[in-house]
Amino acid sequence: MNIAFKSKTSREKTTSLSFKMTISLLLGVVVGILILILKSNLISSGNTNVWNIINSIFFQDISVDEGKNAIGLFYIIGQLFLNSLQLIIVPMIFSSIALSMCHISDTKKLGRISKKTLLNFLTTSILALIVAIIFGYIANTLGLFTVNIGGNVASAQTASSSNPLLVLIDAVPSNITAIFSTNSKVLAVVVLAICTGLCINCLGDKILVLKKLLEDINSIITVFLNFIITKFSPIAVFVLISRTFAVYGLDHLSSALSYMLVVAIASILFLLIGYPLFIYVKTGLNPFIFMRKMSKVALLGFSAASSAAALSLNQKTSVEELGISEDISSFTLPLGMTINMNGTP
């Protein structure tokens, strides 16, 4: 993987956006706490109606029955931003991967990229699992996952799951239109894009219209993404964080505090120690420069609670600011978002 850190102008732009998003996150937390204090005081003093009006204007989810007469400004702004990012996930993944396959004339190169990508994903996943097992065992031993519900003691139970091998079947879709109508079939989109790109590559000049169409779609997505990320991401981070505090309140937040702290500590430890060591061992690059450039991607993923929402910014940052080849990033990042979740989903 060839990473070349960019010029001073690019660094200034990166620092500016990262700084804005960091400030937005901190302001969101501060304003969220102030909102919680206001909410608590209004309810305790018998002014519940006043809080209901404030909640209706700013924070109410207008998609549910309770919000059919509400305004929900913060909810609308947050959803518009998330929907804008999710809107381009499928076309971005399909067009970028298909085009990258068109440009790879050497099948051995594709094999090397796939081999290294999957091996790296497997390595980081194993390391993340080790950290998770250690922290989970310690927290469970200390009784941090035991809560009181109506005077009864309940312990966290593991949810039943389907056979993990089903992911292999789901990777090859039976209906081509179904995978384009949802963002939940990303792996199938990746597989279809790879197959489409390789077929276009094999046919060469016989396929010109579809290749040109994919290039045009990719160009449109790039312009759209630059606008959304640059202009709206700091505002969206502030809105999403502050609304989270307002909606869930202290009762809900405190009940999940133990889980949140364990996950946060384990994830931050792996983020600040595990990943930098992995980057240094694999590439020999300064991991702190890498982490600084990728910080805004982490902030967006955290505030939106979605790795899919951060995929667009991740790809833009990787190509424009880290100098990673677009062929490599368009293949590895969507695949990593699907099968390499080392934190929580």
C-alpha cells in the first residue's frame, strides 16, 4: 500500500475539517449536558409542558406517532445528513470497485491485493477479539453487566445468531435489483461490482458505454460528497451528539453506562495502541500522522454510530489526503466496512 502524505495546503484543509468536527463534538457534548440539566429541572419543577414544547420543536422523532405534530429540527437535520451519506453508499461502492477492476490488467495484482487485504483484516480482527475477550471477562467478573430491573437482578445474555457461513451465500445475490434497493447488502454489491469490472476488463473496447456511465456516476458522487462533507459534517456532528443526550436522558444513559465505558475503553485502547502498532509494523510509517488525518472519519463514525455513514468520508480522506491508490481504497474500504468491524456495529 503506497501512502504519500500530501502538501501543506492539503494538510491545512485536513486540519481545518478535523478541528471543526472535534469542536462540534465537544460542543455537542456540552450542549447535550446543558439540555439534560434543563430537562431535569423543568420536569422536577412541574414544568413538563415546557419541556414537551422544547422537545417537540428541536428533538422529537417526527417519523413516529408521537411526533406527527412536532417540528423536530435537530432530528430533521441529522437525518438529512445521514440519508445524504447513505444515499450514495451503493452507487459509490459499485462504481468505484467496478472501475478499479477495469483498470487492473494484471490478475496477479488483484490476487495480491485480495490476499493482503483479507490477511490484514483477519489479523486485526483476531487482535480485537483478544482485547474484547479480556475486557469482557474482567467486566463480567466485576459484575458490571448485572443490572437491577424492578428489584430483580438480571445479567446480560448473549443473543442467538445465525450460522456465520450464511455470509458466503448472501455474498452472491439471487436478485440483482434487490441489492441496489437497500444498504444492508454491501458484500453482495462488492461481489457484483468485482464481477462486473472483471467482465468489462476482459471485453476491453467492446464495452464503452457502461464504463463511461460508471465514470460519470463516480464523478457526480465525488462532487456531491465533497459538498456534503465539507459544508455539513461539523453541523451534523453537533446536532447528532446533542440530540442523543436530549432524547435518551440520564436514566437511559446511566443504565447503559457500564457497557458504554467498557466498550469505549477497549475500543480507544485498541485504536490508540493496536492500530498504530499494526500500521508501523506493516508500513513503517508514522502512525500518529495517519491517525491525525483519519480522526475526522472516526469522529463522524462515532457521532453517527454507523461505519456505513463514514464510508464516503473514509474513501475521500484515504485517496486525497493519504495518497492511497483509488483502485486499492475502492476495493478494501467497502469490504472492510462489511467484514472488518473491530468495534461495535
